[in-house]
Amino acid sequence: MQQEDAKSPAELRKEADALVSQAQQTDAAPPKVDALSLSVLTFVLIIVGLMTYLIRIGRNGESVLRAFGVPMIIGAAVFLVVAGFSEHQITPVIGLLGTIAGYLLGKATSVESRPPTAPDTRPAEVRADTPPGTGENTRH
């Protein structure tokens, strides 16, 4: 028994093509989204230009990257969201951007948060007899 409603593969293909064409026409981004995406992208490019300028005039590259890295990462994340990518598309990228930001911020604080070395409290006679780097307080 065959149903009377059954469509041939050619008819199904035509309907699918029409649906895909209709979806492509409605997926166009509104002008506001395009303008917002362009402005966020422009912001990120300005940050990159400022970073390049500061490094060329002799500023420390590490401190420039630390100062401008996080705003640039935030700009990139906002651009991905505003540009209209789906949640599944941007999740791994946001994770990577978060990892980079954590590295930049963690690297900056790990150098500054080292505990000071303990002062040498041994008597002066013992300190004078012990070559540097071989005493009790030497860390290995």
C-alpha cells in the first residue's frame, strides 16, 4: 500500500532548496548589528595599533601586552557575540580567550607576589666563613 501523499525525491529536493533559500535570505544581519560589529572590530584594531606604536617607541613589550591584552580579549569576545555566532561556535573560542587572559594576569601577579627571602640571621663569623650560595638558607 502506497500513500497518495508520497512525494518524489525531485519534489522533496525542490522544497528543501526553497526552504534553504528562504532561510539564507532571512539570516542577513540587521544594519545595527553590522555597525556594532564594525565598531567593535575598529576598537580592537585601534588597540593593536596603539600596542604596535608603544613597542616601536621603546616601551617594554611585556607591560604593553599586559595593559592592552585584556581589553583586546574582551573586544574579541564581544565581537564574536555581536557578529551573531551561535553559542556552540563561540564556546571554545571564549574558553581560549579566557585562558589567555588568565595567563596574562597570572603571569603579572606571580612575579610580584613572591615572598621576600628571609634575612640571614646567622652570626657574622659564620656568614664570613660560608661562601655565598652554600649556607643553610640556600634553596635547592
